Amino acid sequence: MDKNSFLMYLDYEEQFNLMSDEEIGQLMRAIYQYEKTREVPKLDGMLKMAFSFIKTQLDRDREKYEAKCEKNKENGARGGRPRKQKDISETERF
């Protein structure tokens, strides 16, 4: 299932504040690479640690997304949500 977005949480700000702008840029590129390819990028030091926390959340979010897609697929195979029955009083007015 192709995903074209991912969530960034405000909780990450604490880790970002410990890094330089250059390091944040490297981390963001690593996050994008991981989300597109599922390959863990080679990082060192603080970047590796920050990425590991973020990767855990990205993986959880992807699992939730895939579970929701699977549930929707199953519901669609069963015909989806039943149609609402029209209220008789509404149809009599017209």
C-alpha cells in the first residue's frame, strides 16, 4: 500500500532543539528516505539516536495505517456500509 504522507509530532521538538540546523536537515532527509524506501539510513551519534525514536513512531503509524486499509478493504468486499432507508414521510412530501 503506497502512502504519500507521514506525521511529524510536536514531541520531536525537544530532540530537534539539541541539534544544529544542519543536523536537523540531515535527520529530515533520513526520515524521508526511510519513509520512501523502508531502508534505515546510516547515521552517527545524536542523529542516530534521534532517528531511532522517530523511526519507532513512524513504524507504529504505518502499522495503524495498514491495519485501517485492510479493514476498509474487508468492509468494501462485504459491500460497504448498508444504505440508509428513506423515511416514508419524506418521500410522501414530494
